[in-house]
Amino acid sequence: MGNKNVIAFMNMKGGVGKTTLCVNLADCLARHFDKKVLLIDLDPQFNATQYLISQETYMRELYTTELTINKIFMDSQVKPSLLDGEIKVDKPDTSNLEYEISNNLYIVPGDLTLVNLEKNNRSTKEHKLRRYIEQNNLKEKYDYIFIDCPPTQSIYTLAAFFASDYYIMPVKPDFLSTLGINLFRKNIEELNDELPHKLECLGIIFTLVQDTTNHCKITMREIKQRYKFYTFDNYIKQSIQVPENAEKNICLLDIPDYKEVMIKIAEEFLGAYSG
């Protein structure tokens, strides 16, 4: 059956720092803890890809050569031969989609045109990501596989559901984000009745935290008390440093104000995963 090491980062609400958490936890595990991590950018906005790869490199090495996640969802091409009457089936080659960011960190780059998948026939598409992982033996090749998902219920999140073993829920501690927890929990319960395996939660991680306000602290405390999910003690605080450095492809491990907390979040993750 293979390792249970595919983890989706999901929340039904946008603007909660999901990609920031996914990218930086992957980067910290790879560089500080010597774990081999593959990040799959399943969000059509492809922010995770832009976080880790400069626009120039992306266009030159990946987009123009079609080495993006789009290839996973392409259909096979059926070509009948007029000479011998045989039918040839050309399957998209997905063996070379893992782009190396650093020694232990790889990414299957995202693609803005992935949005077209939602418009086309969905039949069997939701299983293609799982098959890609299985056919390329990625569960054995990597310690962890992270999937950055869009904040919508769609073909992309369904593909992530089928491919994943666990999920992490990034949550911004405000009233509107707590509504997203209830919606997401309901969706998970319904899907777990249909999935061949049960998708388990590794925990809630707070993001974009304004830790100088009492309201934020109260909301975090209420969420910890209200929901049965494990809630991480460490969190990512809100600061202009985060988006400013993301635009320069600089991760939180390289920002002095964030290095220690990212290491602590990674330690909590390793404990939650093994425990």
C-alpha cells in the first residue's frame, strides 16, 4: 500500500496564508531537518510556484516546455494508423515534472491554465493526481508530499482528496475564518463516506496572527476549545516581511524574526505525523 505521507493543505476560505504555510513548512523540513519533500502546486493561482521560482526561470524552463502540473491532467492521445489499422495511444510523460528547488526540496510547478480543467469533462480527472503519485513511486521517493490546494470545492480539491492521506488546515483566527472550519469539516465528513480511505486531520495551524490583539488571542483559544482537531501551539504571525520576502523568493527560514517559529512548527508537525 505504500507510505502514508501525502498531506494536503486545505481550507474552504481564501486569504488565510495557506500557501505561505505549505511552502515554508516544506522548505524548513527540507533544509533544517534533512527531509526530502515534494510540493505539488494544485492551485490554479500557482502562488506556491511563484514563491519558490522566479518568473524568468519559470517561463524559460517550465512553462514553455510544458513541465507543469497540467501534464498530469492531460488525456492520452489516440492515433489510428492508416497503414496497418492499429491504434496507438500516447500517454503524457509525467516522469520529469519534479523540479529541484534545493537539495531536498522539489516542486511540481503550478500553471495558470489549469483553470481550464474545471471547464472540461471531469470524468476520471479526479483520480489522475493519485495515479501520478503511484505510477512514479513518489511515496517511496520522498519523506513527505505536500499538496497546496485552492480554497474552493472543485475538481482540484477532489483530486487532492483522492491522492492524500492527511490534511492540515491553516486558519486565520478571525470570525469569518472560523466559519470556514465548519464548512470544511462538513465536506470532509461527507467525502470520507465515499473515499476508499479515510482522510485524517493532522491539525490546525494558525496563520496571519495579529498576536498583539486580545481578540486574536481569544479567538485562537476558542477554536482550540471548540474543535476536536489537534491545534498547533506555534503559529505564523502577520507581518509585511512575509509578502515582501516572498516576492524575492525568500522563505521564512531566512528571515530572523521567523526562523525560530518555523523550526518549532516543523517540530510540532513531525510530532503530530509520527504520533
